[in-house]
Amino acid sequence: MRTQVAIIGAGPSGLLLGQLLSRAGIDNLVIERQSPDYVLGRIRAGVLEQVCVDLLDEAGVGERMHREGLVHGGFDMLFKGKRHRIDMFTLTGGKNVMVYGQTEVTRDLMNARMAAGQPIVYNAANVSVHDFDTTHPVVRYETDGAVGKVPHELACDFIAGCDGFHGVCRASVPAQSITEYEKVYPFGWLGILADVPPVSHELIYANTERGFALCSMRSATRSRYYVQCDLGDKVEQWSDDAFWAELRSRLDPQAGEQLVTGPSIEKSIAPLRSFVAEPMRFGRMFLAGDAAHIVPPTGAKGLNLAATDVKYLSSALIEHYREHSAAGIDNYSERCLRRIWKAERFSWWFTSLMHRFPDTGGFGQKVQEAELDYLVHSQAASRALAENYVGLPLNFGD
């Protein structure tokens, strides 16, 4: 078997890369170790920057997003029991974000690839990457056959590692060739998904003495809520009633009264970490998305960073095949990392500002409240927050 680009991972970054390459006439095969239902069952973020929205349009999968997504021009910051709106649209000269679940983005990309007859190998076992430091990379994997596992060898020009934090691609790089940077936060997010109307038409980020809370949504009838919790907490400890009571205790009186509760359809605890691997290119293998970087979900940068990685990588590969130029490929890692570290900085800052840390006590809470008070009353500070939240332009700093 042979293809031009082997894409490892059928999450949104792998599928988006495949869609962009296919539309440019570049042959590619997507290989995924999980089933389609498992991929769609992963509940993730839902705030898309304009850069991401534009890229989905470029890929030809934006129709349902524009029809069903929710355009937000601002969000609320809640502290000391009072909400303050950050008017992103005005502060950034007319920029918004789109609330549209990552699951729906993945579904749209899967459907587009199926409609175009482009292949995806699901349930691939023992995936491995080889010879990516040569001009003849190879991907090996197994699929289920009538009499057991069937081995496959896929020759290709390039390998795109879109297989997530625990994927095989980054793990296959020699330790001396990669540097990893990581910060693990001393708390997690307990999140639930429920078919209840959102408590507010825009997101609410709350800083309280009891810890952080976030009120988000997936649609006008489905809400996604989070509360900061201890790393040692288990989902089984939290009944729906206990979650709703804790969330209400962290909201302002008006939001607390308006909060509609109901049975959860998904409940999970996510630890928070910041992570970056450098570089993101190893010969003819490239890392993209969570394979190369993780951000805490505060500020919703994960999917958006993955999308911009894909934009840079697809442009570089298209340039290689159309113009026989290696400029985009050679600059891929540096261009991505400049943007990634800016997003890492923002996500770290926003996380540090909004959460209760176990070692800072009352002093830390008062300092956070003072910074938040300055933030919402200084137009310059509010503009910096809004500019980062809606997403920096692709050419920022070039």
C-alpha cells in the first residue's frame, strides 16, 4: 500500500488535515486505533476562534456550524458575587467566537470524508511509524480479519502525527531529539453535560472563594458546566444534586435563581496541565494538535491551536507538491511554536487568575480579586484579554 500523506489519528486535527489535503488533490489515508463511536463519544471543548471557523469553511464543512452554532460577542467575569461583561466584539474591532461543540466538528469532518469516498481505517491495532528520518517513511498497523489480525505496511512521503497526547508518533521520537515542557496544576475540573437551557446566553467565568466555575453551553437547549475540584475526587462522589448545589453556590444571586437543573448525560473529571514538545518536525514526520501540546481548558485554546497547526501543515504540504518548495515544511515547527507559546501563556495566566490554589490562601484570593477588578475596569487590560480570547491572527508577530 502507498499514499502521499499518512495521517495518524481521526480526531478533528487529523480529519481536518485530510480534508484540506484531499481538496488540494493530495492523496492521504487516515489511521485511527479507536472506533468511530468512540471518537464521537469524546466530549470536548466548544468555543471556536474566527481562525478556526474560517478554516472549517475553507475545508467545506462549515454549513451546519453556521446554521446551528452560537455567535458570541462577549462573556462574563464573575468575582466577589458580581458579573462584569467583557465586550469582545467592541474591544477587538468586530471579532466574535463561535460556540459549536468539538464533537459536532468531528462529525461534520467524518461525514465530509465519507461523502467524498476518502478512506479512514478505524480500529487499527499496533500502529507504528518507521524510517521517518529518511525519504521513505512507513506506517505499520493491523486490522481484524476473518482468521485474526491482518498486518499492513503503508509507504508514504510524509507522516502527520495527529494522534493525541498518548499517541504513538511523539513516543517514537528518540528522547535526545525532543524536549518536553510541562506544568501540572493541583486541581481538576468536574464537568457535566445536561439537556437544560443555559443559565446565560454567554459564558460565565467565575472566581470564588470556593473555587472556579464555568457556565458554558453546546446549544440553546444543552448546557456544559464545570466546577474546580480536588485532584483526588472521583466522579462517583458527586451526585447530580451535589454538583448543582456546588455550582449554584459559586454563582451570583441572579444566575443562581435562573439556573435550571436536570439529569446529567455525561459527567467526568479532567486534570489540568500545560505541555509543549519541541520541535514538531522530525525528518518527514510532523506532530500536530494534542500530540505536540496541551493547554488547560481555561480560555478554550486546545482545538483552536490544533486547527492552526493543521493550517500551517496543510499549506506546507500543498506548497511541497505544487511548487516543489520545502520552505513551508522547513518553517512548520517554528511557526507553530511561536503561536503555541502565546496561547500557552494566555491559558496559564487565565488559569492562574481564575482558580483557587491550595498554597496561596486568603492572600492569593485577594490578589486575584484585585487583578480582576483592574482587568474589568481598565480598557487596555480588557482589550488584551479580549484580543487573546478571540484568537491572535495567523500572521501575528510575522
